[in-house]
Amino acid sequence: MNARAERLQEVFQAQQATALAWRSSRASERVDRIRRLLHEIQAQRTRMLDAAAADFHRPATEVMLTEMVAIAGEARTAMRNTTKWMRPRYRRPTLVGFGTAARVRMQPRGRALILSPWNYPFVLSFAPLISALAAGCPVVLKPSEISPAQSSIIADIVARTFPLEEVAVAEGDVQVAQRLLDLPFDHMFFTGSPAVGRLVMAAAARHLSSVTLELGGKSPVIVDASADLDQAARITVAAKFMNFGQTCVAPDHVYVDASVHDAFVQRCKTWLARIYGASVQEQQANENLARISSPRHFDRLAGLLDDAVAAGAQVATGGIADRASRFLSPTILTRVPADAQLMQEEIFGPILPVIAYGALGQAIEAINAGPKPLALYVWTANTTVAERVLAQTSSGGACVNHCLIQFAHGNVPFGGVNGSGIGNSHGYWGFLAFSHERAVIRNRIMIADKLLPPYNRLKRRAIEFLAR
């Protein structure tokens, strides 16, 4: 059964005994929990796909690619490596520590809270849960109420796999989330908007809980004159309109060298028509296009589009809105004023502004003028250009001549920086997020104590030597 709102405190207290017991849990026990979870997820695959379609018309193949494949990869990585990750790491002594044996031991942080979003609810719930289980942490998981069918499946999968004192799902609205944030969890893992991330961080500060925040940001794309324009357009269009633009690492806007701007826009239009259809009717009938998640989100996007057009932006393609079906035809904008509202906030929808630049430094300056994004993409055949962009900008992750692939790569950390997030996840870095690296020093030869009071001339000389 689920952790109903009135039982949150009871479940939280019950998980304390689990947290204490799991401190000494073996790798085999942790791996078994992950294996059972993966087995149940795979057994419920059809229901998961049906739920994704029910919530906002998500294509089954896209859910398989972006969520099921990622969950399986995360689970298998953890099952294969948890023993190694848990192993104490030897550290050589310094001069002051000579005569001691030093190890870094991985200890579970304790009771963990995972707050997952609505856009990719399965992978963004189960991937951090897998990391927490590998680290030895019991969890309360709160999925988003905006995707109720998918949240219900998540709750059912967890209930079939774990007792409440190990992993519990708390379904409900923002009031449930607030009640959870009032509890002193040892670690809080949040994926969502920067605005809500600030609230989570404020709650964590009250409890001095550690946090992992996976946020968003206006992830830019740079296309220089040497780039393979056809490939850049194809990948950028596919990455942007996947999940109808509702992806935290989706290309938010594109800076294109002015000399190839028109050619790039034309290729984007061509690929958009090939992938999703040339007319609005074809696009609405295309099973590969999801829908906007809620009427509120639709109204926000329609407002951003209207504001940009009123400010002088030109619609290269798309721009047709149907509130009844929460459909906004995939839109490419040009000549977007820098002060338009959609250039001030993360778009998170099927609108792609394409902006011409005269010199590469202009694009870099524009990127650095805003908060650090979660992702940055650069398309170029010039290694010097790629290195300049990487050296002179900051982002959570970056890709050269591709988009989104950094999220799927399980052997690199995934996370933001400052406004786009705090901490990392995936694989070993997910394990670290839920672990405390505990330094353990064992004394073998009494040497350091020779420097303790009472001080004399010999001790002073020895200390002066070490200070140099």
C-alpha cells in the first residue's frame, strides 16, 4: 500500500530502523533489492506504456527509448558495480599522518526523500531510487501529481517490491510534498524547476540535510559555419521536439553563424516535416508527438509564443495552438528579440528560437549573460571552436556534435551547476549522492603524538619543518 498523507510521519519513523540496519548491509543484499525492482518494472512494462499515453499522449517507443532503456542500464550498472563502489579505499598518509592507516569507507546517508517530476516520471523516479538502494538508503518517493496515471503505476510497482519501512511512495499534491519537506530526511533528491528547487533547498537547510538538485535552464545550441548543417538540424529537431519539448536537457534555443542561418533554418523545417509531418493535421495524427502536460502549461507556452511574435519574432514554421487537445504545432522562430519573455525563461515546450550571430564571441557572451544551463551543445567541424566554447562557458554537461546523449551515458556524471543544479547522479555518481564518504584513520605507530603539548625546542623545529 502507499504512504497516505496521514501516515507520512509513521512511515518516516519506521524507516529509521531500516536505515540503521542497512548501514551494515552487504552488497549482495543491495543488489538483490535492485534486481527485484527491475524485475517488477519489466513485468509492468505494458501498464507503464499505457499510463504514459493516458497522461499526455506519450509515444510508447519514445517511453521505451528514453525511460525503460535508461532504467535497465542504471540497474545493471549498479548491480554490476555495487560491490566495487562499497569497497573501502586506501589513502596514503601525509607527513603528519605517517604511521597511520587511512581508509575512506562508504556509509549510507540514511533516510532519503526523492521528489520526481512529471515529464519523465519513470526514469526520474526509479533511477535515483536504484542509486539509493545501491548506497543502502531507505526511501520515500513522491512522484508528481501532474502525471497521475504514471504516478499510480510507480506506486504499485514499489508496493509490489518493498514494504513501507524500506521504500514507500507518497502520492498527492503540493501539500503532501510540503509535509514531506517538513520531515528531517538525511538526504533530499529533487528533479524539477529551479523555483521549486529553491524551496527544497530551503527545507533542507532547516534540517541540515544534504541535497541533490537536478534542475533545468535554457540549454543553448551553437552552430558554426563549419558544421554539418543537415546533421545538426536533424539531431537538434529530434532532440527539441522529443516529449514535445518537455525535456530538461532539450535544446532551448539555437545560436547560428549568420552566414549559414537561413540554410540551417530551412534544413530544420525539412527535417521537422520528415519526422513529424508537413501539416498541422499530419502532426496531430503523428503517434510520435506527445502533448503538453496540462492546460496551465499550455497557456504559459501560448503566452510566450504570442509575446514573442508581438515583439517582432517571425514564425518560420508552426505556431498553431489548440488548447482543447493541448497541442501546439512544433514551432521554429527567427528574429526573436533578446528581451522577449521566452528568451528570459526556460521554454520547456515545442518552440525553438533560432538566432543569428556575427561572431562566435557574441554567442558566448549571450550564454554567459544568463544562469548556467544544464546542457550546452555545439556543432562544429573545427576543434578549436569547440574547445573555445567549452573553455569560455559553463554548463552542467556538454555535447560536441550531438544532443541529449550525455543523459544516456551511464559512465559520466549527470547534473547541473548553480542555477541548473547541485550534485550529480547516474551510476557511480548516483551512488555517491546517497553515500557519506567517511574517513577512518587507524593509528599504528605513535608518531603524530610527539608533536602534542607540552612544546619544546625540538617539537617547535619539527612543526616549523612540516609548515614549510
